Amino acid sequence: MSQASFAHHHTQGAHDFAAANREHFNEHATKLVEEHPFARKLGQIAVEGLRGAHPSLFSKETTEVMDFACGIGMVSQALQPHVKHVVGVDISQGSVDVYNQEAKERGLASEIKAVCANLRGEPGELDDARFDLITCSAAYHHFEDIVTMTRTLAFFLKPGGSILIVDIKAAPDGRVLFPETHLHIVPHKHGLTEEMMRKAFGEAGLVQFELKDMAPFDNPYLPDAVWFIARGVKPAEGA
């Protein structure tokens, strides 16, 4: 799930959230399940929510997926039974190594595979692969510039393909939702608003924007958080 895999855009002299995330998740990749036992369950809940909200996007026969900011592969593993193939992408090499080792141990290496890459939305990246579906779960709040990030992801969609984002909704009172210990890797410490997501998707040229709250679930890490699913679609050619 990840938390780290965004194109590196930051202001000169400002805190470098990309580098901070890369360092944090490289350090914690081998310890993530131990430190956050709920992480695997959260990956399953995220995929259940995505499939419940948008069942037509998932086909074992045809759906090619990029799991962006894939971390050690919790979401990818949950996606695997429901799609044809998953390519995980993350800027943390440590996370990618754990992802691929787990995939091998679980006999999934032919169906899910991660690469370490700092995507910019340029020709030649990922061998010019294009995807029916791009997922990104519990990571958008780690991306300093979600407009540029969404535009980068849209580059890798096939025409008619969808982006699905699972993340944390800003609270009505605007309070900080994340613990102090993680604010160095979370630029959106208040969560994300529907307006922010709509703007990012729109500026990336995506259409049919929709955002839905997920059903409440117990999360020991962020017990009061409201999670959402946002969708955008890359227009079909000639549309």
C-alpha cells in the first residue's frame, strides 16, 4: 500500500516529502507487518471497497492493473484474485524487494510484480505499458502535489481506463488526522477534501469524477478517519 511513489516535485529549499517517504519506507519495509499488523487487513478492506463500488472494472480475464505506491504489496495481493495482472510501482526499493519476495513465496510472481520507479509520465517508462485500471490506496496524503501526481498517473491509463483512489477524507473541523511522528512524510496532515480530488482529476483530463465514502471499519491506527473512494476515467479516443 504504499506510501511512497510519487514523481519528485518540490520547491527549492522546502521539505522534500518524496525523499523523506523513500527513506522512511526503505527503513520500515521489512518491519511493516510487525509494526502495523492491521496493514494486510486494510489492503483487503480497500479492495473489497473498490470492487463493491465499481465491480465492472475488475475482470480476471482482461484487467491489467498498476498498483501505484504499492508498498510491500498488501493491496496487490488482495487484487490478484480479481484481475489478470498487477504491476506494483513504488519509489522505495526496500518495499519493492519485500513485495517481490512475498509474491514469490506465495506463488504469485507470474501475476503480481513490483518495480522501483519515480514516474514522470514520459514515453519509455514501464516499457510504455498502459493499464485498464490504476489503484492507489492510503498513499495520496503522502503526495505533496496531487495535481501533478494525478496527471502522471493518467498518462499510463489506456483510453477509457480508470483511476481509483482510496484515502482519508478531511474532517469537517479541519483537525490534524495523523500522529505527530508521521508529519514529516504526510504533507496533507488534515486529509483530502472532495474539492481537492475533483480539481486534481479535472486538471489531469479525467472525466466522470465521483467520490464516495467507504463503509466505516475499525482501524486501530486512525480510529476516527473517514475513508473515501475517488474515481476518474481517461476519455476514450475520439470522445
